[in-house]
Amino acid sequence: MDTKINESSHKSWNNSYLLDIPMIDKQHINFFKLFDKLMLMSKENDSYENINEVILELEKYTYNHFNTEESLMRNANVENIDFHILQHKLFIDKVEEFKLAYTYRNMILVDQMVVFMRKWFLMHISEVDRNYANTVREYLEKRNQ
């Protein structure tokens, strides 16, 4: 299955992030869209109130994506799932920190979010998620036969 994405439509996305698990890849692309939105806000010194919209979108993303990913991992019997889920919990906690920082009008919040999200896709999506990809793909192939 060819899941290549038109990279020019997403500034920070590139196809090296693909896991070849369509539902996960699509969700990851949504993460990059949020990241690109934050980058634009940072460069344009966007209105502080608009940050909350991104935080709420990020909160929805974490709920949907982490539930999807963890369910697939459980069904595929992925090893070291506890470590992966712990990383998800740390991300959820960080989003809660962003929400709190927003209420205190932290004026460097956008930059803090950009740094965190960049680290997340460089470490978690690029490396940690890649560790489960083969097992989940095999599970999905068997399930779809």
C-alpha cells in the first residue's frame, strides 16, 4: 500500500515519519498540522487567545490518537507496551501544564509548546513508535485476511 503524503502541504512533515499504518499515519499528520499552526503563531506573534484553540485541539488529538495506538498495540501483543503508555501519560500531563500556563497568561507558552512538540516527533514518533510498527502491521494483515 502506498501511503506517501504530499510533503509540500505540511511544512514540518516528511515521509520518513510514516509507519505504513494508515490510521496512525493520518493521526500523526494531524499532529504535524497542529505543530505547523503553532510555528506560524510563533512567527506572527498571533493573538494569545488563539493558543487555547491549539491546546484544545492537542488535547483531542492525544485522547483519540493514544487510544487508537494503545488499542492496536494491545491487540497486536506489542512488547514493552507499558513504557509506551507511560510516554503517552507524560504527554497528556504536559498538555495539562500547557492549559494551566495558558490561564496564567504565560507569554512564552507558544515557544514552549513548539519545543516540546518538536522533541516529541523527533523522539517519540520517529523512534519509539517505529518500535511497534512491524508488530502492528503484521497483526493488521492477519486480521484483514
